[in-house]
Amino acid sequence: MAPRFDFSDLWAKDTRRATPVVVKMENPNYSIVEVEEPDGAFRPMEKSRGKNAKQVTWVLLLKAHKAVGFLTWLASVFWSLLGSVKRRLSFTHPLGSERLGRDRWLFSAIKLFLAASLLVLGFELVAYYRGWHYFKNPNLHIPTSKLEIQSLFHLLYVGWLSLRADYIAPPIKALSKFCIVLFLVQSVDRLGLCLGCIWIKFNRIKPRINEDPFRNDDVEGSGSEYPMVLVQIPMCNEREVYDQSISAVCQLDWPKDRILIQVLDDSDDESIQQLIRAEVTKWSQKGVNIIYRHRLVRTGYKAGNLKSAMSCDYVEAYEFVAIFDADFQPSSDFLKLTVPHFKEKPELGLVQARWAFVNKDENLLTRLQNINLCFHFEVEQQVNGVFLNFFGFNGTAGVWRIKALEESGGWLERTTVEDMDIAVRAHLHGWKFIYLNDVKVLCEVPESYEAYKKQQHRWHSGPMQLFRLCLRAILTSKIAMWKKANLILLFFLLRKLILPFYSFTLFCVILPITMFVPEAELPVWVICYVPIFMSLLNILPAPKSFPFIVPYLLFENTMSVTKFNAMVSGLFQLGSSYEWIVTKKAGRSSESDLMGLTESKKIPPNQMLRGVSESEISQLEEPKKQSVPVKKTNKIFHKELALAFLLLTAAVRSLLASQGVHFYFLLFQGLTFLLVGLDLIGEQMT
């Protein structure tokens, strides 16, 4: 008979006696467990009772080691950052300073807000230590009886609370609601553009041409089918890039008797003039139909330069004109990819190509610019070109029908955005535009913050100048009413005026003020969720830039002060609204050219690389000479620094009130303004 393994009586007996059973294991991996009840061993145990003293000691030591390692790494990173900042700031003495001129009004307003915020913060700190103020309670009790007033300072504090609640908070609430509405409207517009781009991609919509529209079966008249094309390269003191653009344009694949290249040099430096003349002479001796033009009276900036070139008698023989800025390097088949679109389309006035950037990965500033410009070309230009047949001419990398330029009034010198001016006037005269997203022209983006800031100032003050000048012409034109509405409401107001207005007002003015006026506090979705969503939409055309979404969001808010200042200056003709400063170039060749030079070292005489002149090749083949170091300097940008201190002060106030999202946003936004104000982003200017 099998033995019985029945321990129920034993368990019952032990239970009745209510004495604990102690189980001891020799293995140190197990702990001592006391079982008080029959089923106690099968119940879940507390984590704190499942570890012995030795295990707890090792866990604490491990956590302490990790904490010390993290603190050491954080300290080393912070020390390295401080060292790099110190080296950059002390590279050249004294530091340069931003010239404010007549734009001082905005800087004065920011300083006033900063002084007021520091005063209020100190006032509230004193009230807090005296027991009158609680940072975490926005709905404070305001004493109304004289018996509750303890001193004159307390009376002032009570007066401040009443003033804040009754007179300051209501207008701030109204302004914040107005800006939020504008923010949402602009977000809907941006979302609509993205949906339109997705629809274009899904349906594979793009302008198409025949394989060889200028093909001529007659061998003797091989070039007669090609139209006459004029190519213009306007430049001004472009020492770094003049040879690259001339070299690239001179290698365009087009019959030599059907093309003329104009190098329009507005340089006031005689040494640069001689270099450009020599480059033009070199290509002319090779059989290229190229001429050099230099104006003695440099009026009207780029528009005046182009207008002067178009007044030549020989221009009447040409049907189209292609324009390239000095840093642009078109591929050899550019004309064959763009000019054929004009065939059998007499209403077509402009064919615009896309920009591609050879230095987009040079530094953080160029990467952030690449995100913005990719969205502009991939989404804005493409959607407007497909659905409206209208967009702003980018000033370069485009081909115009000369008849469209003449009927629209030609180049005018009234604004600093002559490209947008001629595009609007051509649209009002009924001409249509085509944008080619697949045709890319290499160029550069500014690598220093100073150059980028000056470029953005011109790009945002010019449209407001143009809006004032052409509003009457838009209203009285004969185009359809919906086209007038698109020009006024979307093209000018929403995308050129409202965007910089609400971006600066909401995130750089109202948000820090609401930290000191908690009755008007902004909701979290306004400062966090919607901006992140909009940044995701902006970054979609450049998916490789996704890791830079947070710096992109912070930097765009930082640039809002420059864009807002430029918008107001252009709209009311304040400060330097009509100032044109040539964007500083670095003179970088395309990546393919550099790779080819690195691998081959020697270039066949019958094969010239695009974007690289013979002078550059000879310089690369010659042994390197000892170069003289070029001094570089940092500039101090006053408005950015003042806003940095304002936002950091508001961040301290938010920290005292334990506002999580608001504090982190203000902290990182303030640090971004600080870095930009000290010129620590991008390259230094020579």
C-alpha cells in the first residue's frame, strides 16, 4: 500500500497552536521568511522583505556609482561648454556690437519689460517672506479693510494685486486670445499646405515635357529649334563664389549661338572686379558667348543691376532669361529641363527650380535653415504652383519669358524684394508660373548668425514694403476675386505679417508677462502641444532632421524678434527697411565636386567639373602655402540678450510657482536667446 502524504492534520495542528514556522536556507540568494499562516508562503511578499542586507548594500552602492558617474559626466560636459564659450568669446577683443540705429525702439521696449519683471519679482519675494504672498495660489485674498493693512509696503502690495487683477490681466487676456486665434488660423493654413503636398505626391502630379522637344531631324540646321536664351549672373563683391557660378553657367548644355551669358558685376572693390574680368576673359577665349558688365552708378541694388542689363539693345533678340545668383551652380542640363516647359504655353511666364544646399550639414544653424527651406520648396512652392499657378519668385534659379517681364513693368527699384515684386505684378497681368521640384540648383545658406539675420531682415521687411505699394493695384486689377483674396489674405497678411506678429507677441512677450500676472496664464496646449505638432509638420520634408526638432522649435521662436522687427520696419518704413546687405558666402563647392577632386587629384583637360573653375583646380594641385590666419569676431546682439534675461526671469517666477511645462519652456527658450545673443550659434564672421 502506497504511503500517504497527507499533512493537513499537521498544518491544522500547527495553526491551532499559532506558533510561527521559521525556514532557514543556507543559500545566501534566499532570504529568511516567516510563515504565520498555512497559506502564507503562497501569498505575494513585499519587495522590501525579499532582500537581505547584503543585497540592499550592493544595490545602494550600484545606484550611488551610477549617480556619481552621471554627475561627473554632467560636470565635464558643462565645463567643456563653458570652456568653448570662453574661447570663442575671447578669440578677438573687443567684441563686436550690433548696430541698432533707428531700430532701437524694440530694444527699448524689451528693456522696459525686463526692468518691470525684475521689479515685480523682487516685490513678490519680499511679500512672500513677510507672509503676504503665496506663489502657488494665483487667487490671493486682497485685503479690503484698513485693519488688515500692516504697513505702507503692505498697502503698496495690496494695490499691486488690485491693479493686476482689474486693469492688467483683462487686456493681456484679450491680446492672448487674439494671438491664439491667429496661431490656430496659421496652423490650419500650414496643415492645409501639407495635405495638398501629400495629395500631389499620392497622385504623382508634376509638370512634364517631351523627351526632346527641340529635336530637329535636319542635321544641317541642328540648332535652329532651340530658342534664344539670355543668362544673367548678378553679383556684388562676391570674392568667394564668383568663379564657381561662372564656371557652372559656362558649362550649360545649349547651342553656343543660342545663348549669351551676362556677368553683371556691381562690385565696388577693384581687386574683385579684376578677378571677375579675368574669369570672364578666360571663358570667352574658350569660345563661350559671355560678356562682362559693370555699372558706374550702383543704384537700386539687384533690381537696378538687372534693369540696366535688360536695357541693352541686343536683348531684343532673346526670348527667355535665366537668372542665377553668384553662389548658385546649375547643372549642365538645367536649360533643357526648364526651357521646354514654355513650348506651346504662351501664357506661361516663369519656370522656377528648387534650391539644394551644399553646406546644409556644416553646423547647427545651417541644419535649422535647411528645415525651413525644405518646407518652403517642397510644400509651399509646390502646392501653390500646382493649385494656383502662382508663387513668389525666389530671385534666382528661374527662367522668365522676357515678354512677361516687359508687360509687367520690368524690374523696379522700389523695394528690397524685387523678385516678389515682379512675380506679383506678373500674376496681376495674367501670367502663370510652374515650379519644378525635381530640378535642383546647388547653392549655399548663410553659415553665420549675423549673415542669416541680415538676410531674414530683408526677406521680411521687403514684403511689407511691397504690400503697401501694390495693395491698390491688387484691388483694382482684373484678376478673379478669389485670386485677389489669396494675394491679400494668405500671401501677404497671413504668411508675411501675421506669422511674425503672433510668434513674437505670444511666445516672447505675453508668455513671460503671464508669469507675473497669473490671472492670464496661457494653457499648456498653446505653448507645448500645438507648437510641437506644427514643428513636426515643418520637419516632414526633411525627415533626416527629426533629431533637431527641439532646437528648431526654440530657434524659430528666437528668430521671431528679428522677423517681427523687420515686419514692423517695412510696414511703417522704420529703421533700415530699405537696407540691402549682401549675404556673406563661404564659397563651398558641391559635395560631388569635392569627392571627385579628392579621389582623382588630377582632372582631364577636356573635362571640367561643375562648379569648380580651373583656377581652383590649379590651387588644389599646387602644394599648400602657409596661409595667414583670418581674424574672426563675435557680435553681441542686444535684443536677443535682453529677451534672454526677460525669459530667464520669468522662468524663475514660474519655478517658484511650480509650473512644470511653463518653466521648462521659458528656461530653454531663454538659454537659446542667450546663446544667440552671444553669437554662439553658427560660424563667426571674418
